[in-house]
Amino acid sequence: MNQRSGAMAKAPQEIAGIKRGAPRRRITKKQAVRHLIHAAVRMIAAAEDPFAIHLIIQSADKLLIDLSKRLKKPLTLNWAETIKDE
């Protein structure tokens, strides 16, 4: 980020002699959910920060809810039945 203007710096146009445009990556909500769930599983296996894992899972849950509403397909799992009081 440019400190004076607050604008993001432009991506390099040439890397190792190869001219490239600005990077672009677009993924669907389904792909985003998949990425989030896979990341959370890897983080759990590596015993990473539980708070960070919780946030990633919440993000995936929100995307699943948004997808189910948009596709007009109800989610089949009722989380209230599987969550236990502490």
C-alpha cells in the first residue's frame, strides 16, 4: 500500500523477463466454502489457533447459509441437534 496516497501498489508488469497483467482470481461461493473447510481441517490437524479456526468455520457456515437461500435448498443438518452445552 502506498503510504502517502493510501492506494494499493500496482502489481509488477514484468517478472523474470515475463510480461504479466495484474493477477485476477475469481471463485464461486461453493469454491470459497470448500477452501474454507479444507483450511480449517488443515489447521485443526496442525493444532493451530482455535479462535482462528472458529472464525474460518463461521465464515464457511455463513456462506453455506447464503448458498442455501439463493438456491432455495434448505440445509439438511440441524446444528442445534449436534451442539452440546458447555
